[in-house]
Amino acid sequence: MTTFYEEIGGMETIRTIVDTFYAGVAEDPVLRPMYPEQDLAAAAERFTLFLSQYWGGPTDYSDSRGHPRLRMRHAPFPVSPNAAQHWLAHFRAGLDAAELTPEQDQQFWDYVTHAARFMVNSPDL
């Protein structure tokens, strides 16, 4: 059985999405302050490994970091509805860069829009 990860082109596609996403985050005045690292490469690698594993790829994320515990890992950062919208805008650019089929794009988009809403932990100021 083919996984969604394999269907969309594996690591190369995930890296395209994540690299495009982080290029936007690097310039975003709402999101960039949430990343304490000067260099976003480590965050991009973690996100790449997470998305790869989530969609049926290698388990490198869990092997190195344990269970994702997304809400716990993001709890120190004020994720407002506005921040979630900025996050989604950059993710949308990543999906557009990957040039998935409409069905694949919709499946990925449904997941990330749900995840973005799930991560909100503070009101807009």
C-alpha cells in the first residue's frame, strides 16, 4: 500500500513545502519573533521530519524527539488566531510550490487548517 508521503513525492516534496514555508516565516513580523533561533534551519528540519512521519514517511521525528505533543511544544508561544492565519498563509505558499494534485492539496490543506486552529492558545491582542 502506498502512503500519502510516497504518493506526493516523499521527502523532496515535504522539503519544498517546508522550505517555502520558512522563507515566508523568516520575513513575517508576527511569526518570526516566535522562533528563538537566529537560524531557522533546525526548526525547518524538525518540521520536515514531523510532516514526513505524519504522512507515512520515516519515523525519524519520533525516533529523535519522542511523541510530537504539538500543543505542549507550542505552549510557551502565544499562538493567536492572527498568528494562525499568518502560519496558514505561508503554508499555503508551500503547498502551492509543491504543485500537488488538487486532491492531494486538499488533503494536506484540511490537515494544516485543522492543526492551525488546534494550536491557538491565546486571543488576538
